[in-house]
Amino acid sequence: QVRLEESGGGVVHAGGSLRLSCTASGFVFSGYAMSWYRQRPGQKRELVAGLRRADGEIEYGDAVKGRFTIDRDDAQNTVYLEMKALKPDDTAVYYCHAWNYGPLIYWGQGTQVTVSS
């Protein structure tokens, strides 16, 4: 059974930091591109950061460049999102996403991040 289990969300003051984790099971993690998306209140789900291949090709959403860092540990089947200098506008549900460069896509259940001003 495929699972993507996010953790690390919570409430933080503006300027603070959080580290999200997503641990995968049920598929060959190293063969998948791993990404983080978020959905802010009243808005569409958007890409935050994507680690497209194990060799480190990375894409960041414009709103988080320079503040967020994505990383993965294939030995632990885990992808991380380090978030610094958080802003109230970063408040969202953050979702883990896995894609096998083909037809298979998996989503986690999401973890809430709330940044207070």
C-alpha cells in the first residue's frame, strides 16, 4: 500500500522556521521525483519545491526561492522541506507529492503550516 506521511507542520511566528518531512512507503522511492505543494486559503494548489531527479535537479516556486530548501534521503525514503524566514502568506496546507516520470502520481494527506504575524 502506497503511503506518503507528512509531519512537522505547526504554528510559528513570522520570521521563524519549520522543517517538514515526508516519509514514503509502498513504492520504490528512489525512482520517483519528489515535490512539495501547498494550498493557501482560497487559492489553487501550487508547487513549492520539486526535486526532480536523484542527481539533484531542483525547482522552486518564485514565492519561496531563497527561503525554502528541499532535500531527500533515499536511504530513509524521506523528503524534507526546510522553511526559513516564514511569512504569514506561507500559511497553507503543505502536501507531499511523488511522481514516477510516467502515469503514477501519489499525494500525502497534507500538513498544516500556520504563520502568525
